[in-house]
Amino acid sequence: MLLVRQAVEAVTVKGMAHAAFLRGRGTYKYFWGVEDCPTFRRLAIRGGG
């Protein structure tokens, strides 16, 4: 938790509006007031032949 706190403080000091916690729903993220944000994945498959 200390490392997460330091990372959030560093982002705040730099004037950034948000910090990305990567994907997943770890409960520790919600302690910091995280709001869920959808992520998307695109997969392109080349046609055979």
C-alpha cells in the first residue's frame, strides 16, 4: 500500500488528473477511490490463402 500511495502522490504533484492501476479488480484499488473504466481489445486476423 505504501508504494501505491507514493505513486498516487507523485502523479498528484505533477498535476496529472488520474493514475492508471492497470486492469483487474483488486480490492486495494477501490481503497484509493478508483472508478472502473472499460478496456477494450482488438484482434486482427489475416485471411489465409
